[in-house]
Amino acid sequence: MRWKFLLPYYWPAWLAIALVWLFALLPYSFLLRIGSGLGWIARRVLWAQVKTVRTNLRLCLPELSEAEREHILDQHFSNLGTAVGETALAWWAPPERIRTLGRIDGMEHVDGALAVGRGVILLAAHFTTLEITARLMTATRDTCAVYRKTDNELISVFLQWRRESVSKRAIPRDDIRSVVRALKDNEIVWYAPDQAYRKKGAEMVPFFGIPVATNTATSRLARMTGAAVLPYFAERLAAGGYIVTIGPPLQHYPTDDSVADAQHVHELIEAQVRRIPAQYLWVHKRLKGLGDSDPDYYGDTAEGRL
């Protein structure tokens, strides 16, 4: 706790934290209904985010008609609203309650890799189910979670506290040494490298056919540690609940070409996105380049730097 967090600047963040905490006290079915309502409202008032989603869908799924993309857009905001209630459960619900909400298929791949001392990278992606299905894993096995810090310092400190309380270790995305140490210690690391990335080691790699700034660290981590890389994809079911599917270790991975490896990862994610398009995090501005000469798809070059 830092005294400056009591200043009025942080009061909206405290209010948001309090509301999310209250959500965790509600029955699961009621949370889903509230979430759907929040998504309906967000669809109509968050104009900048609607524009981002519409741009992403147009560029990534051009084979769909405009009406089909608008339907996915509506569903996407419903999923975003649902994710608010799910996040409340992920942060505060006890593990026994979390485990009643879904199942994980493919855990034998995790156990098999650990049995031979390889360490495990659970290769996830930023779907709207991210918080709740990562928590499903930490409620099932001791798991380290890699996360990205937020711009609001209070929210960032709070998220680190909550994630550390529900996982074996919460590791900031840029703390590569801690990730390597965990993998060499034969631990499980949940890792989602699919957001726009412009720092050291970034490369332009096609995503839905569009070259974008990409984190290529996954293959380097696997090469340095010998860890098994297991696809970790989740689906929110229409009636509620979740199915997480953990695939077998990626074959012929890593190679000596980190860009080709990143493309392999993108292809895995693209296949899952096409299967459940409304559940991907389209609100994120993924289609960014590394320099000023790259296309600015969002019309926000001045503010778009990471």
C-alpha cells in the first residue's frame, strides 16, 4: 500500500476494484446476465473501442460479409462484458469453486513433460476468457503466470497482488530471467505472447496475412530452457462454463528461425480465432508495425506507441 493511492486521482480505480469484488459474491448465472448487460451498454457508448474492433474484423476476416462481421462485433462486446464477472471470480473465488466451472482436457501432456524434467510453456492467447481460464489452470496445478503491467499504477500493483495470491508466481512480461528460471526449475509457465510488441526482439510477422509487431520470445525461451511448448486454448460455452484444451508439445519447435516459429504460433491462434471469432480480444490494437513507415490502421500514429 502506498499513501498516494489515497489521492482523488485513484478513486475511480478503487471504485472499479470494489465493484469487481462485489461481483465475485454473486451466483455464477447472475454474473453471466450482468455481464451480457454490461457488454450491451459498452457496445453503444465505447465508440473508440467499437471502431478498433470493426477495423480488426475488417482486416483479419475480409472473407466475411459486413453483416457477419457486425454480428461478431455485437457478440464480442457481450463476451467482454461477461469477462468482467469472470475476472471477479478469477481474482477472489476459492479454487474449489473455480474447478466447478470448467474442465481441462490434455493435462496428461503437462504431466508427461514435467515427468521428464522439461518444464512447460502453456502457449495461450488473448481471448476474452483469459482471466478465468488461466485461473482454472492455477487452481488445478501450481502455475506461474506471465502478465503485462497496466498504465495505472494502482491497478498494476493490485493485479500483481491478486495474481500472486492465486498462482505460484506472477511474473511481469519483461522479466525474462524469472521466466527462464521457472522453466529451468521444471515449472509450468502460462504465457500469452500475441499482443502488439515493439521492444527489443520484436519482429514483423504476418497475423491473418498482415505483418505486425510481434514478440518472438517464445521459441527463444524454449531453446534456452528445453521446455515443452503446449498450446493452451479455451472456449466459453453458450450455456456457461469453459473447456480448456491443452495440446501435445509442438513438434519441430523451436527451430533456428524465431520469425518462422512466431508464424507457427500465429497460425495456431488464427485457427482458434476462426473457430470462435467473437471470443478473441479484438478490442486490442494488434495490427501495429515497428516503425513510422508501417501502415497505421487505426489512425492514431501519434498516440499509438507502446
